[in-house]
Amino acid sequence: MTFIMLAACAVHLPLLLMKLPLKSYDTNFHIFFASHYVHHWFDPWNTKWYAGFSQATYPPLPQQWVALISHITGLDMAYMAVQFAAILLLVVGVYRFSLLWVSPRAASYAALASVFLGSESFLVYSAGQLGTTSAAPIYLNALPYLFDWVRHGSWRSFLKGSVLFVAAAAAHHATLLFGSFFFALPVLALVLIDRNEGEPTSTPSFIARTVSIAVVVGAGIALVLLPFWIALIHYPVTQTPIPHPSRANYILSPEWGLNYFIIPYGALVLAIPFIIWRGAISVRLRPLLLGFWVAMLVGLGGTTPVGHLVLGRAYEVLTMERFSYWATLLALPFVGLLASELIDRFRMRAVIGLSVAATLTCGLSVAWVVYHPADASNFQVDSVAAWLNRDGHDNYRYVTLGFGNKIARLAVLTDAGSVDGEWNSGRMLPELTEHGAGALTSSKYFGKQGTDALTAILGHADKYGLKWVFLKDPYYEPLLSFAGWRHVDDLEDNTIAVWMKDGVPPATPLNAAQMPPHWQGLMWGILPFGSSLLALLIVLIPDKRWQENPTDQDAITHDDIASGRLVS
Amino acid sequence: MNKGKLLAILIAGATVALIVIGTLWPNAAALALAGGGNLLQSSSTPEAAVTNLAQDIGRRDWGKAYSSLANKAEFTQPEFQQDLTGNRLSLRTYATLENFDLRPLHSSANEAEVQLRLHWSTVVGTFPETRDLHVVKNGDRWQVQWPIVKETRVPPQVIPVNYLRWDVIYRGAGDDWGAQDVEAPHVRIVDMHPVERADGVVIMGELLNEDIVPAHVSVKATLLAKNGSVIASEGSFDKIAHLLLPKQVTPFLITFHNVSLSDVSSVRMDPSASLVSASADPVIAIQDQQFNPAPGASLTGQLVNQSGQVVNIAHVLGTFYDKSGQLVWVADQYIDRALQPQTPVPFRITVPEDLARKVSSERAFTTTYSAGSMQ
């Protein structure tokens, strides 16, 4: 394990020290949320986007850790530190999760493969999904405790599993919700398969233990994320769906197939026949195979009808790359098994082949952010922030056009508020929710819906105190010109134009019903972060070494024998 | 065959089947992201050939669209592309095809006529384009004969310009305390009418710049209820000419959606004006202006750019009056092609049928946008 952790350090630490994730789609979004927690730990109402929105609409755990560490390192490096911790935790999580299914040796290979996993690098360096990449490792670490509790009735595992599940939910709710189907159900099925091996587990015990941990974890999540649930129930996401390329058919749109399938899977694609074959013929591996298979099909977006059928309305809200990520995590025990057998049979040739495959997979997914950058035009927003922060300009709200995902970086740097933002599920302004478009700054990519949203918000400039438009893309210039805005300044060597509207009153706080009351702010500041501290403390209680239970070990060895037959 | 092998075959088979289903019959989101095309496309009927062409145009796959045409020998691919996107920067240049529909006009065994209506989306709204296409059968597939429209080239020439221009020196940050800044121009609303329409209340009127300097103007209207409370407040947005030269009058139109006129007790109008630098150039003349009564009521004419510079986007505001000179309606149209010097470009502003009967006279007012002029 030490060697694998060192490998993770060798691969990812330099990339994180280079701050490579800052070029990704969502990293600055998470840093922006964290920057709010730096100053307003107990107040999730953020006035810098959408004229005010609640950050209680997004689980806060990784962002709060970034906020806390930023007091020492600054926000950027704090983000890298939390992301690095998540990568290391993934190694441990994959190893422990794989031990449920395969031998310790194969589990070690699986853990090593997680260091080079294309989907992990894709999410870290291209997508910047801190929530997903930090929740999944916590969740994976919780699953062996779930197995131990349901299989053996260990109260220690019950406690550890419960606190880890709650902490995972505090990091990313969707991981827990869908992870229950893709990860937890296979583990429970494994308990059923193993229940008569050695020490038996009766059906009533199985049901009682499953229900008890589900109830306790459910109650824990309900409590820890209470402001989130309140916001979701009172203000469900009913806005017009926004198109996302992860829902494309990857054959009809091969460019998105490359982005959302080839890059995240990498050489893992070659292992899919083995996964299906071995997963099908080994009874113990069948639940894992089914979890992988369904997650993979959903992750294929519009390539199959499965995602739409399984997710229903959520299909229009969620992005699909996280399902591919989970699918690849579920595939890792198989990958470990495959690596183990290949090395047994082909020795050094297999080691070289697997190393090349892993390196290419990881290298391509890391480099993908260069070949397929989130924002092609690399420009600085510091001068825009400085302009907004002087001469009382921040008494008014602003919107940017053509800034891409730089709007989160700008929001971190400036004191002024915007009517735009990148957290679509948190926005409440009717001008935005009534149209199926994402951020206003990229509205041209959403066709008529985007133009309608932009026109609507510019038309209500007086209402929102929207006085400034920062124009990077001249595409929008005719609209501003005909709508009565005036070009008043230029920044960044005349590459960013400042437009203003006369007669706009200063921005005033919106008296929004979505504003969480003080008690919810206190809960939001204490419970999610507290759940992670509690998990850390409780996990430190020494484990009973259940892995060495001869009964379960026998079950794994049986699979190894079966696999040996197949290969030979 | 044991259960395991059967399961493996089932999973592999189901995966392939699901991918085939998802590809041959993609869902709406996947279809939209693929530009509307799927693998079942063929050109076995005239409608299919036109549909394929429209989808290629929507994807801006000019090479594929051009190569599918029956009469491509008559023009080059760049000429075909310029026909659709314009050969100068204009609304067409960055327009995206929002959707399209087609209507078969008539067909025989080897020929057909199909009307294609393209709905383009631009930064200032949508505009439709209708093309009547002749479709011919070549072997077992149908091909479209594209009715190419080549834009007129302006011959080399010198165009003298002689226009008014106003520059403004504002109060500087380093000026002495108490130094006077330039005064805002005087503007006045000379006409205003609230009208109830199907989608809400419309406030229309005219604004005069009664000063001797140019003014950058806007109009805001606030609807008040009987108890004095504010029902809604809206601005004229782009339904007004924001730059008014001295003594110029602009129409304006403000729409309040989902408001009933019966709920409105009074309307508060807030015109605003600020002094800006301006010039009278470019001068856009309107030729052959004509009101066409219902059915299909419209104001048509031609815009002629009398300057020597290209005007990238023109916006025509039409003001319609009844016999007594009262304002009846205000409507507008953006011109999707650039105005090249001395080259007429047609416009057509539609008027609601119920109001068209009252129209006795009309006036057209043009505002323009030229790329780079905002620097």
C-alpha cells in the first residue's frame, strides 16, 4: 500500500502543485463556493451570483475544507490539497472495496490502477468535479463496513460505516443517492451470496441489519444536510432543462464520445469483454458486474435509452460523466483480477503492457485539458475585478459576456455581485429559470434560449441594479448597442470592453424567500464539516481484521481458482 | 451452456442492442446535440433530401451540404456558404439554425417543389428565411437544386461624405471643485398610448429630442394600480432608437406581459437622456416605402446605405398612424444582411391584422450598428 500511495504522489502531486485543475471546467466554481465559506462560514446566502442564491443547494464538505485550509495556503493551494487528499483516499478506498470481491493481490493491483484511472484524471483535471471525486472515495471506504455489519453484525463496522456514509453525502449527495444502487446493492447481494459460507447470516438478520443501517444513515444524512433538503423540497429544480453534451449519442456525436467515453475509460475499454465474461461466470462477481454494467450504460448518455429510462426527469438535470466515473470504479476489482492473471501468465511482458496502458490512459486524460480546454481563450480577470472594486462600481451588479468559466474566478476576486453564475440548480431569477440556457456569459451557445435569457435579464437591468456589462466576445455587441447600453471603457489591452446603462439605481439586496434562516446557517456550518471530523475520529478506532476471517477468504480464493481455470 | 456464459452473452447482446436502439432512434437531447441527424437518414424522397440539406446547414457542415446539391456546378462552395451567411459581417454570420420546417408544394416521379423555412437565431432575436427548392431525382436518390442568391458586389469608387458630428468634452477627474459638467439634453415624450393586446399591455409613443445636441435616450414605464401600488415596470429595450440627433423623434414600445389594462389606473413615464458624442453618418435612405394592407399587412421598402462604409446590422422601426394622426402601432425588423454602400436591401415590417385597418400613414426610422464603431 505504501508503494501505491507513493505512486499516487508521484503521478498527481506534481500536477496539483502546478495547479493544473485550475484550467478545468468547475474548479473555480468550487473555489468560489469555498471563498464564500472563508468569510461567511455560518451564512450560506451568497450575494455574488444570481443577485443572491443559497449555497445550501450544494453539499459543502470539500469546499468547507478548502475554506479552512485556505487560511494557511490560500484558496488555490487549499483546493489542490483537498483534491490530493481525495486522490489518496481513493487508493485506500479502491483497495478496501476490491478486497470484498477479489484477493488482496488483485485488490492491490486495482488500487494501483486507480492512480492511473482515466476517469479520475478526467474529473480532476478537465471537469474539476471536487464533490464527486471526494465523495466517491469516502463512499468506497464505507462499503466494506457495510458488508461487515450486514454479514457479521459488527457494531464497530456499523458505527464506522454510518459516519462515513454521512460524510460522503455531505461531500456530494448524488454520489450517495446513486451509489446506493450501483455500489451498495452489489455489496448487499454479495452478503446474500456469502451468507451460508462459514458463519451463516440468517435472512431476518440480513434484513434487520440492512434496514437498521439504512435508517440510521438516512436519518444522519437528513439531519446533516437538512438545509439542503429544505431548499430542495421548497424549491425543486423545475427550470427548463439545459442541454449538456454528456447526454449526446456518442456514435452520432463522436467528438463527445471521445470526451466522455474514450478519455475517461482509456485502456479500460479493452478490459470490458473480460469484465463481462468473468463477472458473468463467477457467481460472487455477478452483483459487481451488474452494478458496473448499469452505471456504464447510464454513463453512455444518449447512446442508449437506459439513462433516460433509469433516471427519468433527473436525466435532464444530471450530467453523465459521473456515471462513467462510478462505472470505472466498479470495474477496478476486475482490472485488478485481470492484471493479476496476466502477470501470472506473461510475467514481465504483462507488466510492461499494463504499465504502458496505464500510463497512456492517465497521460491522455491529464493532457486532455490541453487538447480540449474548458476555456480556449486564456485571459486574466484581475483587471476586471480591480475595475469593479474601485470608485464605487461595486455598488451595482454586473454581467460578463464571453468569459466562459472565468466568471467564478472573477467572482472570487471582486466585491461586486452578478446576476449570472455557474450553479444552475441554485438560481432562482425567473429570467434565467424560464429558459433552457446555462450561464449568461455563454448564452450564445444555447441558441434562442440563451438569447432570450440574456435579453430578459438585460431588459430588467433597473430591477437588479445591473449597470455593467464586461464584453469579451463581440458577438453580443449589437444587442448591447440596440438595447441602449454604452461602451465606456476598455480593459486588458482593449480585449475586454466595459458597457454601462444609464439611470440604473444601485443594487439592493433581494428579499428572497430562498434565503436560509440563521438556524439553518448554523447547521450548515457545523454539521457537514462536523460529520467529517467525527468520521475521522471514529475511523481511527482500530479495526477487527475481518478480512482474515477464513470463511470470507475462502470465498475469494474460490474465485481465484475459477479465474485460473479460465485463463489457463 | 451454463448460466454464467448465458449471462455474459445476454449482457453483451443487450449492450449492443441498446446502443443500436439509442443510435437508430436517439432521444430528443441526443438528436439535438447531433445537429438533428441520425443514421436512418437517406434521400429516398424529396422531403428527406431537403431535410438532410437543412440538417447539414444547421450543423454548418457546408462541405456536405454543398456536395449534396444537384446544381453545385453553377456556383462554388464559398458562394453557397455566403448565400447563407452573408459575405460581410451581418446577423447571418453568427446565426444558428434554431429549427426548420418544410412544405411540399408539388411533386412528380422525377421532380418536386418543396418550400423550406429556416428559422435562424441571432443575438437580437430570430428571423425566418423561406426558400422554394426544386428537387430532382438522380438515380435512386433525390437532390436539391439550390436557388443561389449572389450578393451584389460594390464597384471600386470614391464616395464623398459630408455629415454632422458632435464631440463632447466631459468634466475631468482633475477639474476644480465646482466646475460645471455638460448639461443633459432635453427630451420630451410627445405621444403615448396604452393598448391591451393578447399577451398583455403595450405602451407605445414617441420621444422628441428638442435640444440642439445629440442624446442617448431610454424610456421606462411603470404601471400603477388604483391604490397607487406598482404593478410592473419595464423599459423600451430595443424597441426605440437610443441615439437621437437634434430634433429627431423616435417611436418606442414597451410590453408588459400578463398584465390586464383594466387593472391599471395610471402609467408613469420616465424618459432619460444623456449627452453623447455622435455623428449623422451613416445616412440610411429609405426608398419605395409602401404600406401593404391586410391580409398580410406590412410596411415594405428598401434601405440604401448612402455612406462609404458597410453597415453590418440595420434596425428599422415603423410607426403607424390613423387618419387623425394618432399613433396606432409601433413595429420593427432587424435586417439580416449587411448594408453595402449604395446597395438597396429590402425590409418588411409586419403589422397585426386588426390594427392594419386603422393605418392611414406610416413612418420608418432606421438605426444602425457597424462593427468597430464602438471603439
